[in-house]
Amino acid sequence: MGKSVRTFLKHTAKDFYNQSVNPPIVRASTIIFKSMNDIKKTQRNYKKNPIGGHFDYGRQGTSTTHILQQMLRKLEESYQVYLTPTGFASIFLSIFSVVRPEDEILITDPIYSPTRVLTESYLKEFNIKSIFYDPKNFKDLKNKVSKKTKLIYVENPGSNTFEFQDLSKIISLAKKNKIFTTIDNTWGTPYLLKPIKLGFDMSIVSATKYYSGHSDVMGGTLAVNKRTFKYVERANKIIGFRLSPDDAYLITRGLRTLDVRLEKHQENAKKVSNFLSKYKKIKLLYPHKKGSQNYKNWKKYYQGASGLMGLKIKCKKNSVTKFLNSLKLFGYGYSWGGFESLALHQESVSKEKRKFTKLAKDEHLVRLHIGLEDSKDLIEDLKESLKFIK
Ligand SMILES: Cc1ncc(COP(=O)(O)O)c(C=O)c1O
């Protein structure tokens, strides 16, 4: 990248003609060529350099999406970055690019709940077996590798319970057994963790979250290394995913401040987690506690933490309901990664069946996204509402 990431994010993605600090939004289905020969030339150029932005039809992108791809390729330090309409589409693309009937996939448990539905039930219809492994026990993963394993699908940290894994061990295991690897890196983004550089074949980010950062866009990205490029390029042509130029523009704009926002999310989340750690009935699921396995693995790989954390609260459901309903600054709703704080009671919104990290009786999982408000106000809001946790 040359410059620091902070500078790079501000000084990239200019207008092709250097006329404005941001790229123009170019919308197109048809691309007009000067001559019959010209379209052939573009197609030849694509064959020579498939990541060079040689488009003959709008589904492949326009200069707006290409500029975002270039920006993300540098940030991810990857060979190519695919832009998809949602983070979930990127998850689908990564799996369908490499997995075929009769194959097995090893998947982190717990996993983002729609990913569980996709792998556990939908893939079964294609005779693809999903096997879930315990993120706290590397041996469990190792023992589950078979000759049929095609892909190790990692989510780090684990969904809602925030387990951090020893990522290099997973990569070495996969390489030794010629297995593809994918990571869902939405929590960290390549600002905090660069999975392709570390050795993963594919890395997913839901651009809906921190990339766009303003809770008004949906999008997904899939970064790939050179070895995996040909599989994903082929699959994406067949599936036909594309991100609209308008959304690509908003994501490019969001990326300008990714560094500043993530650092503020982290600063606020640290203050909130320090405050919450005083409550005996709350077990914090955030990698700040020195000496824990999660802290060790987080410190080893990440440049920092984002603003999403879990709380395991031991109390009656009624108390959790009152706590969540009384919050004033934390909105109750899906998603995260925007400027605002959010809360969600996991068991009420998801029927997921965790194989590991199960909750005990009277244990409740609450997810908090710590936004960019003044941390004092957030703490005050939590303090008032936590009076209901008895
Ligand atoms: C970890 C994680 N990965 C992927 C997704 C899917 O992203 P999208 O909502 O953009 O489809 C989400 C959405 O909440 C998520 O939390």
C-alpha cells in the first residue's frame, strides 16, 4: 500500500479524470463500443487481465464499482475483491465457488444464524454435509478433517459468544490437507485483521456493517487469493451477483472514515465493557480480559477490537425483557456496524441450535453494538436499565 492505511483511505478512489475528490456514479447496463472490433478488444483485454476493469456489460460492473474493488484489493491485500448485493450473498458465493455434491464442510459453531441454515439444511439437499466444530478446541476441528473435507468455513469471533480461534493453526491444517479456507471477517474488517495475508483463501465482509457505517446500505465483499480466483470468477459469472453503483459509491464514502470510526467504536466499547465488568450477573463476551484464551488469540492476530460484544446475563427472562425495553439510546433491532448503539436478545430472535457453547438455565445472551455516541451517555443509559437485572 505504501502509505499508511489512514492516508490511503483518504487519497484513493478519485475521479478517473482527477476532477473531483470522489468517483462519479456511473450507472450502466449497456456499454457502447466505438466499433465491432472494440468490443472484441475489451474481451481480449479481460482475458489477459481479468481484474483490470475491462467490462462489456453492466453486470460485470462500471468504473464506480471497479474503483471500490481497487480500494478494497489494497486494503485486503488480496488478488481480487468481489462485490455482492449483501454480506450473505458473499457467504453463498464463497461456498458455492468451491464446494460440490459429496463434499464436506467444517464450520465454526457458533456461526451467523442464516449461514447455519444455508449450510446445515440447504446444502444437505445438494448432498453436501456440514460438520460443526468447537472453536475453543482445535483438536475437535483436527479430528473432523476427512478426505471429503473441501472447505473449512471460519467465523471469527464466533457468532454472539465471541470465541477467538488460533487462525494460523487452522490455515496450516487446511494447507496440509489441501482444503480451502474461508473466514467471515465482518467483526474485524481488514482494518483490524488481514485474512488473505495470513493465508486464508477467501475472506467475507458484510459491507452493510462497518464499511458503509451509516445503517443505510446493504452490500457484501469477498476477497480472494490468486489460487481461488478462478473458482470464484467462474461462479460469480454464473450466479450473476453485482453491487449497484449507487451502493458502491456509498460504501466507498463510508470507507474514507473506517479507521476513525472503528477506533471510536473501540474506545467506547472499552469504556462500556469496563463499566459492565462490575456487574456480577453479567459475563462479558469481549476479548478484553487478560489471561483468557480469547484475549490471547485476539491479541495475536487483531490490531484492535470493534464495537460488537455479547453479555451473558444470569437472571429470569422477565428481567432481561425489562432491561432491554427500558434502554433509551440503544435501539432494539438487527444489524450493527452503524454509528448508533443497538441491542438484541439472541434467543428471542434466533432459533439457532448451538452444538457447543450452550447456555445454562436462566442464562441469556444479549448482543450490544456500541456506537459513536458519547460513552458517558451510553453508560448512563445502561446503568438505569440494568436496575431491572435482579
Ligand atoms: C457476522 C455476519 N456475517 C454476515 C452477515 C450478513 O450480512 P448482510 O446482512 O449484509 O447480508 C451478518 C449480518 O448480520 C453478520 O453479522
